[in-house]
Amino acid sequence: IILCKEEAIPFLSEYGECVGFTSFSIPNSGSTVSLFQFHNILVFDLVFNIFWYRDTSKSDGGWSLEQIDPYSPCLGMENWRASCNKNGGTPGAVNSVLGETVIIPDIDYVNVLSPNSIEVVFNQKMDINSLADTANYTIVEFNSHPYNVVPSQDKRSATLFYQQEFCAKSFYKILVFGSKNCSGVPVLGGCGCAFGIPDDAACGDVVINEILFDPISPAADYVEIFNKSDKALDISQLKLGVIKTSFPNPPDTTLKEICSEHRQLLPQKYILLTTTPDDIALQYECSYDNFLTMKSFPSYPNSGASVVLSYDGTIIDCMDYSEDMHYPLLTETKGVALERVSPYIDSKDPGNWHSAAAPSYGSPGYQNSVFIENEADDTEIDVFPQVFSPDGDGFDDVTTINLSMYENGFTAKIQVFDSQGRLVKDLVNCQNVASKSRFVWSGLDDNGNILPAGIYIVFVELFDNQGVVKRYKKAAVIA
């Protein structure tokens, strides 16, 4: 049955039975739609917004939102899509996106409200009785249940109150047993979620870890960030931005909110930011467990720009990218992400970025394909791995030169020579270095050409302003 304004019946009746109202309006920004039986018995309700389209071309108008699976009424946005019908909708007929959507109820995220209260948010609408049952919630570290639970009005979350207090710098895990969604589907075993009291992010705590600026349609750009600190951070305080420069205009800076919800980014965790999570997960054949969908995304031109990450208004990381940073032997870079080799090397160092390895050419939401573990030994100079193969297969594509000095104040010069003693690469030219520093060599010469397989000598010269000079030679092998 089609519900509409009375004056629309002549236009819609050809599609099926219509019921007209003298007043009928659904705001474009979103609304709550409820269906009641006699005596105000709620049969179905839906709280939606325009973001559910996930397609700006269709959210501009003329396309309906369609439910995917009518037998999964507890789901929200995950169970709705923009119509795929060429007419823009399917009034009075089977939905064009009809299918099966099976999502087991689970914890979406935990928001710390106070030292002794948290909000547990689920990924769908829950049964009100199980949502309010204190016995269904256990903090592992306390080994106790909350003394009170207050369900939210939309039945997607509950506020839990505990006698014990959560401590700063500590992490906890909540387990949920026995809860079920509004259709009676139970959680699997004990679904769990880790959390901590959010801390402030300092410069370098969270770093830009991967960027795709030239995607394959219908996928859009993405940026991956990584929390290399030991802190729990509130993602709602983070913003993602871009700085574009076009002569003679001054730099143009745009910052976008990542999310309004108080989700947490825990230590050593990755988050993939995009507006097209489904398309990216399909193209790169990966799960989107670590994906976060942004409502609006900065525009990253293929020609190059600066990626900016800010926390509470302060820039905590920034990297410059361009098409020239891609692996020179790639004949096609469309759909190929730039990955960070190490989160512990400066974001501004172009040598710390490398094209993602084949066959996926991206690792959205997960450890990078070109990532190098910090496995250097305690000697002053170390090359790791000593044998590497810059062929783009994701296995030892680059090597790192690791400096472990006992004091700061040294200036470094690093050069690479072939077995005949010829200089092939000026890697570092008189750069101030910290007591622990890492530099990446991707097996290219100064002209950007891949060097042939063989043995190479890494020559490191360190000097300070007191005239102390240290020289080292280390072998590196291109296999």
C-alpha cells in the first residue's frame, strides 16, 4: 500500500493501491516514521536521515530509500539502500534492493560517561527487557554486574552504573550475555568490547598510515589512521583535513568531522576513514570491521596535497603526497594506495611512503603490506632487513637504516655505493638526527630507477659540533 498526499493519488495509483492524507510530509533531512495499531500499539518505527543514501548523486533528490530485508526490522542504516530501479523507486512493488541482511546483535562501541558509568551502544535495536537486565553485563576486571541499567529511548543503548570506579590509564572489557535484539535474535556467546577513560592526544600519538587519492569508481578516497600511543582516544575530537595550494592563491585548508559519536581509538589500532565502506571492502577483499564511515570527506586531488589530522583544534600529524611518490615500475596507479613503511619515521619523509603491494594494492583498516617491524638490534648502526627485494610483492620491499646513538646532537650523511664503489644513492644529506632514527631505502638510485640485484654498501657518517666524527659501513643485498 502506498501512503501519500491526496493530490498525489492520480500519479501514484498506477503503481498500486494508495491511501491519501490531507497532510503528509517527510523532511529531506530525516525523521521518525512510526506505524501504530489500534489503541496506540506500536507496530514499527524507523529513525532515518539523508546519510543513509551513502550516495550523494541520489541523496540530491528523485530517489527513494528502500529496505533490504523486511525480516530484519531491528537494523537501522545497514538494512537500507538507495533504490537501484531506473525510475528512482519501486512504489507498490518489490524493492529493487531486496535481499537477506543477517547481522548478529553485537556491541558497536562503549562511551565512558563518568568514572563509574558507561554507555553501551549496540549495532541494532534491542529487546527492552534484556537491555535493562543488570545480569547481562559483566566487567571482566571487576567481575561484577552493574547495580543499575537505564535503557535508551531508541533501544539501541543502555547506561550502566557501577559501584567501582574506572581508573585513568587502565583498560577494561565488558561482556554481554543473554541479550537479544527486538526480534529475539540473541548475541553470540558473550560479545565483548574493550575501552578506557579517554586521554588527550599529543602530536604524533595518532598518525596518518595510508591514503588512497585516486580510487576506482564507485569507491571513493580513503585515509587510514593508526594509534601508536598507549592511550584510549575519543575519535569525536579528531578531524581529517586537506591543505591544497594552487599558485598564486594561498593554501586552502578544509577540516571534516570524523564522527560525532564518542567512539574510541585504542592503542595499536587502525581505523579506515571513507564515505564508501562497502565498495572499498569489496574492491580490496577485506572485512570492514575497522572502517568508520564519514558523512563528508576532504577532497584529495591526484596532483597532490597535504593530509592533515587534528585533535581538538591542534594538528597532530601531517603528510604531503603526490603521484610521483608511487613505485616507479607501476604502469597503472589508479586504485593503488600509498602506505606508510613505519609509524615511527617522520610522516613528512617521502621515503617513508611506498605503493601498496600486489595483488590488492591496499590494506585498508589493517597493517600495511610494506610495514617493517621495529626489529633493529642495539648496535649504533643496523640495516634491517639486510636482504630485500623491491619488486612490489609486499615482502621485504624496502630496507631501513636504523641509528641508535647514545646522545642527540649528531648530523647524519647516508650514501649507498654499489660493489664497484660507485655512488648510486644520496639517501640523507647532512640531516640532524635524534638519538634513535630510522631511514627507508626502497632500492632506487638517485634517478628513481630500480637498481640491479647485488651487494651494496651503506655508508653512514655522523658528526657533531664538537668535531666528533663516526663512520660506519653496512652491507645491504638487493635480491
